[in-house]
Amino acid sequence: MDILEDLYYGNLFPHEKVSKLDDETKELLGLLNRNEEKLIATLSDEQKETFEKYKDCNREIYEICERQSFITGFKLGANIVIESMT
């Protein structure tokens, strides 16, 4: 199959491709997790629920931005191909 057929049949999942994290990113993720644990330990149950809602909204915004970046990159790539053919 070629890439267009894979795309048509839903065999491509670029958003699921896991990339290797560099040391700086790993360090920041560790720091983020440690700080979140410390923060949660200080919150009441009601505050924890609010914080979870905050994280859910933040995750949604991140997913929207990722999707838009993918679309923008795909369009740019397509335009590059089209321009190189003319």
C-alpha cells in the first residue's frame, strides 16, 4: 500500500507515534510531576477536584493546539510539494 491508501484506510496514526524524549524534557517532566504531587498534598478535596478540572481543560487546549500544528504542517508540506512540481 502507498501512503495515500494507508491514510484512506485509517492505517496512519502520526499522533500516536512516540518520540524519544531528550534529557532536558525528561528532567522537566520529573520536575512537573514532583511539583504536582507537592501541590496536591496541600489541597482540600474540593480544591483537588477543581485542579483536576483545570488539568482536563489544559489537556484539551494542548490537544487542539497539537491538532492545529499538525494541520498547518501538513498544509505547508503539501504546498511545498505542489510548488516543487510547477
